[in-house]
Amino acid sequence: MRKKIITGNWKMNADKNEAVSLVNGLLEKYGELNLSENKIVVIAPPFPYIHYISSVFIKHPYFFAGAQNCSEYEKGAYTGEVSAKIIASLDVKYVIIGHSERRQYFRETDEILLQKIYRAQKEKLIPIFCCGESLESREAGDHFTFIKKQLDDCVFHLTEEEFGNIVIAYEPIWAIGTGKTASPEQAQEVHQFIRQQIKEKYSESTAEQTTILYGGSVTAKNASELFAEKDIDGGLVGGASLKADEFAAIIKA
């Protein structure tokens, strides 16, 4: 049974007081969320809050801290970078790798992302690898080719065993922070395509065990329809994860 995961990506938001308030607001609703070993929540805050969140979550099974990024370097004189080893030492379990904002604003290539995945897995972190097409690609009808190239050029370099320890997140770039959401049918079509690519590259069992999340303007209003689709195993949630009530509603969905 593959894991259902709801990940909250706070991005560069929330000051200290807001972060504490948000975490407390979520923990107050913990008993309502019906979490289990196969239905978990990951919170990826800005780096300064990771240790606080991971230490609070120790007492709350099925809540996990995640990082929004990690360095492709192991250690050394890389001012401003945070290594996978440092992240893992803070009881963090997950790390987002390849978000379109990292690709766009920080020019991260598939080669760099693959190195980050190797660093993360060496430290027993679980990468959440993001892929998704641009608006131009979607309108041209070549979104499947776009996504296949992202998979081929990065995560499909992993062995089947290595690939078994990652999560995929499909995030159409045109739906991130825009208020536009892929319809449940559009999202399911791409999730099914990704799962088929995994099957062809590795095996049917690996494809069936891989958790594939949807991200892109997920809200409490559209979450139920999206998550009802066969191949959508949860969400990578941006803005809505900054509101405790709305994020809790998405988790319940």
C-alpha cells in the first residue's frame, strides 16, 4: 500500500511568531486528521524553523519535518548552503528537490538535482522530486514529452532500489501560485503517465509502490476531487499550507 502524503511547502513565508502559531494550530487539530503509517503529513518550513518543528513533531507520530532544498555538496566552504547531512542531523525525514522555483530562479539543472538526490539518500532522507510542464508546453500539447525528459534526465538515472526511496510530485508550472489548478482529469492523466513511465523503466511493483503527489494551487475546495483520482496519492501544498484551518481540511480530504 503506497503512502498518502500531504506536504506543506511554506516557501519563504512566516516570521517566527507566525510559524509557532501555525504549528500550534495544526497540532490542535491532530486528533481530527485520522493519520496513520500510510497517511502522513510533512511540513517544509524555511530553514531557521526546521529544528523547532522537528523537535515538536517527535511527540506527534505521522507528522514529519521536511526541508525545501539541500546542497549538492557534502560539506565545506559553501557559504549559505545547507547540506543533507546537517538536515538529517535535525531529525528531518524529507527534502523537496527540483521545485520549479529552484529550477527557474536558481538555475538548477537536472545534473545538479541528481547530485542533490544522491546526497539526500546517502543521509537517509527521502527526496520529493518535482516535475511538471510550462504553460507553453501544455498549450503546445507536448507536456508528456516535457515531463518524460525531466524523469529521464534525472531520477531515471537511479537504480530501482534507489528509486524506491523517493516521492514524485507533479507540479504543472502554470498552476503554481497562479490560482489555476489542473482539473482532476488533467492531473490524473499525467499521474497515470508518470506511473507508466516508472513501470517501463523499472517494474510494475515499483510503479505501484511509488507515491505521486499533485501540486499547484491545491485548496480545501478542490482537494477532495483531486485526491479521489486513482493515481493521485496526496499533495504538495503551497499557499494553503500557511493557514492551519485550510491545511487541516486538505489533510482530511
